[in-house]
Amino acid sequence: MRALLNGAILARRIKERGAELGLGRIGIAPIRPSEHETFFRQWLEEGRAAGMFWMQRTAEQRLDPRRRFAWARTAIVAAVPYLPYREDRSGQPGLTPRVARYAVGRNYHRVLVERLESLGGFLEHECPGCRSLAYSDTGAFLERELAARAGLGWFGKSANLIGPGGDSWFLLGELLTDLELPGDEPVADRCGTCTACIDACPTGAILDARQVDSNRCISYLTIELRGRVPRPLREEIGGWVFGCDVCQEVCPWNRRAEPTADVTFRPGSHLQAAGLADLVRLDDAGFRAAYKGTPLERPQRQGLVRNALIAAGNSGDGEALEAARDRLVDPDPVVRGAAAWALGRQGGRRNRARLLAARARESDPEVRAEIEAALDDPEAAPEDREAALEDREAPAQRVTRAGPNRKVRPSRMVIPT
């Protein structure tokens, strides 16, 4: 424990230096056990963390960081603005409107940790021998609780933190230290009776009591989920391929937010110059070349192509759907299944022909089930439903109806080889 007689002066200098380093607003909070232990444990027990099993595995440390970092006394928390543009999302070029705003630029984890480590160097200069450790969205912490305790905002009904001046477009990072510094005052809740975020959530993932069910959250489904997206949720994903900003877009507090001047968070060429079809066409090498070192690396190639196929099925993007036909022979069964869903959702005889050919050669039972569901899609055009009934007729029945001495009229459908 390192108590400081001039802690208030040092705290002020830390905030000034943090701003110079591009860390935005700095708040300071004592490290102590969570005030939301009951809430957090219940959230986990109810399965709201979905497949993020590491949340359960590290629950004790999250509830009290001192269990792992016994030396830590204070958290210096940074709230870094990242809003890359203020204009309507749909007017952005390329893939930019399909990606959550925090992820359109460089990998923020590395950027924030580098800046926090520089702040740690400043601490060492001011207090030789002190200890510090930087994290940003990678450590087992309840980051938003630390930030709220440090006066950086209140918990909105979307579970996002909303800053004291309004706006939730910021990223969080922490610098743990063994210095005892005076903490900042928390900010009062100012959501009032507003339920805009709850009402607008496409999947109904935002629940009462300021909690999110990750099983339904588009950000979880497009980033953290491995494997297939549940069928009932695919349509609600809309055109998103990485994350979702809807709850922040409708928040009244965000109306006054200004774009950041930090070029780190501006949309990169890897998004602006690419379209949905480019994602659908990605193979492993292309994925690594385009997205290694960016936030979009997180869902891996399987997840990103899966997301692009779902977006193509929802949007009717002709070029992406053309590319989706080739994904029916993709090495990854999750991708093949997503391609079948996209083509089945759009319907059309050409797509149906490809699905029939894929069904004939498919050996994976889960992919076959996806293809069968796509062929039976109730959203298909009337002529597709008629074709579906014809396809179910056994060849022997067709011969009987045609008569043994009559030729069976060939199907109008040509199945490409």
C-alpha cells in the first residue's frame, strides 16, 4: 500500500497527462469488491452470458480484482471517444455501415493498452518504484462498474455506460496501480422514463433492470458466437456483419455527440473499399490478408463469412448471393449451412437448383437439415413452393402417372454440375 500526501495533485496530473496521450476522460476509483455481486451471479446462473464461458470461469476475479492483483489499490479508468462519423450510417461507403462504429478503425485493444502503458510510465516517473498494469477489454474486470465508480458515467438501460455530459460512444481501459489515489464521485442516473433502446433492439435482447441477454444480442451473435446462428434470430440480424449500434443510435443522449478527431478510429480502407460479396468470397488466406490485426479478426473466417451470408439473405444483395452459391461447397459446414439459408430466403429457381444439387452431395446432417429447411422456406415465391411439391414426388410415381409407354417430360429445372 502506497499512500500519498499529495494524492489530489498527482490525480490531477494523471488526468492531464492521460488527455495528452489520447485517453480522453480519466476517472479514478478504489479497487474493492463489486457492489453488484448478486446481480452478476444471477445473470450468469440464468445463462445470460450465452457461450462466453470464461465469464463464469473468472467470476470470482471479476467480482473482486484483488483476488488476482492483491497489490492493486486504485484503478485509473480511461473513457476514450471513438465516434468515427456523425452522418447516417447508411450513407457510409463499403462495409462501414455493416460494422459497429467502434470496430471500423484500428484494433482498439492495442491502441488503448499502448497509451495506458505510456501513462504507467508517467506514474513511474512521478512515483519511482510504483507498480501498474494496463488492460482494455481483455482482463477479468467488470469494466463498466469500475468506470461508473470512477465517475465516468451511469448505466443506461441498454447496459452501456453513458458519460456525464451525455453520449455512450467511448471505449474503456484501465491502469491498475498500487498507489492510493483519491477517487472521483459517481454520476447520477439520468435515463428517466426513456425506453428507446429497449424498444428499438431488433432481437429483444435488452431486458428490464439494465441487463442484456447475450443469447439474443446481435453483437454476441456476430462476434463471439461460434457455429450456427439460431434460425429464429437470423432475420433480425439484418445487414450487420460485426456488432450492432442500434441501441446507441436511438439513445437521445447521443444526439449531441461529435465525431472524434482521433484518426485511429476512422473507417479503414479494408472496409470502405470492400462490399458484402467480398466477405462472402473470402477464403482463409484472403481473410488473414484483409482482417488480421483488425477488430474483424475476432469472429474468425467462419464467423465473418457466416455473418455476411446472413446479411446477404436479408438484404437481397445480388452480387453477394451470386457468391453465396459457391459457398455451398465451402470446406466449412457452418458456412455451407449459412449459404443454404441465404439462398433459400431469397428463393428463385436458380437458387433452388443449386440447393437441390447441394442436397444430393451433402454428407453433413446439420448442413442437410439447413438445405431442407431452405427448400421448404415459407418465404419462397409461389412458383418455388410448386417446385418444392414436384421435387418431393418419387420417380416411380411420376412414371406411373406418365404411363409405362410414355416418356416422362423432363423437368424444366436444370441442375448445374
